[in-house]
Amino acid sequence: MEEINKNKKYRIGSVYYEFSGREIKSGYPDNVFLKIDDLLSYWSDYNFDKTDGYIYFDDLEKELVPPELTTTDRKRFIEYLEKGIEVVNK
């Protein structure tokens, strides 16, 4: 684990997070979908721990859930993510 992640509360596999995009079902205009995709790509492609392939975070909704999601997609997205989250530090 990289030093920067040692105090984070939770982790989720970057590949698992990458596939979370399949839970987004609503039709979004291109400019909104690009924002959503940028956040997903930021975590799954760039900001994961390079030593073990996990994404470390403290607050699921503030860090990993795109704010542009509809209420229904947000709920589905969070439910999917919660299945893959591991507690690292309490």
C-alpha cells in the first residue's frame, strides 16, 4: 500500500469500481455523461494505489459517487459499490 493511503478508512478494487459504470442506466446528455465518466476514469484509471490496485477513500458519496447521477442511478450505484467495499481503518 502506498504511504498516502495508509490512513484511509475504506478500499475498493479499481477494476470493480470501473465496472460500476454499468449501474448507470438513465440517459444523460453528453456533457453530463462526460463529467460522470471523468470521475469514474479518474479513480479507476489514474488515482488507484499502484502497489495493490485498490482505490482508498474516506467518504464514498463525496469521493466516488458522481454528483450528476439521478436519484435512481445514485441508489443503484451506491448499492453496487457497497458490495465491494472493505474496511481498512476504523
